[in-house]
Amino acid sequence: MNELINIFKLLSDETRLRIIVLLYQQDLCVCELSGILDVPQPKISKNLSKLRDMNLVQDERKEKFVFYTLKKENDVLIQIITDITKELFAYPQLVIDQNRLSDKEKYLNQCLITND
């Protein structure tokens, strides 16, 4: 029961919910998530840390970046996110995030410019 309660606590935060919905669709790095969500990188990193602590995401270093993947083992979480994405049009902010996802390379390139 505690695991279920913890999932709902995590999903009750808008930023974490938006991150999870995006990671459900594809792997992303912190820079991409920050750009897509228009949220400062430290806030993204803090939320990813919580998701990693709950064993809901995993990270993998690729060159200068750390990419995050949503783990698919948690059936309850995956079912919730699947249901949300089926009705994405009902959630305007998630539609905006979805549209910005197609520009993810732009955010990755901006990160490279600021890090060099």
C-alpha cells in the first residue's frame, strides 16, 4: 500500500508528472527536460533524483549528458501514464509539452553552448 501512496504523492507534483509523461514517450536528458518544460535545470534535477530514489527512472551517461529513462516495471504507474496519454488533449499543459518535445535537440544544443 505504501508504494501506491508514494506513486500518487510523486504524481501530485506538476513538474514530476510532466517529466514522467515525457519520459514515458522517450529518453531525455536534463537539458532537454528543462527546455521542454521551461523549468530551471536544478528543479528538474531535484525531481529526477526523487524519481530515481523511488526506482521509477534510471539514468545513463552518454558523452557529456545523462539521459533518463522511465522504468516500465511498475505496472500501476505505467497504466496511469498510459491512460493520461490516451486523453492528452484534455490536459493543455501536457499538449504544450508534447509539442515542444519535437524541438528537443534545440534544448540539447543550448545546453552545449552554455557548458562550453
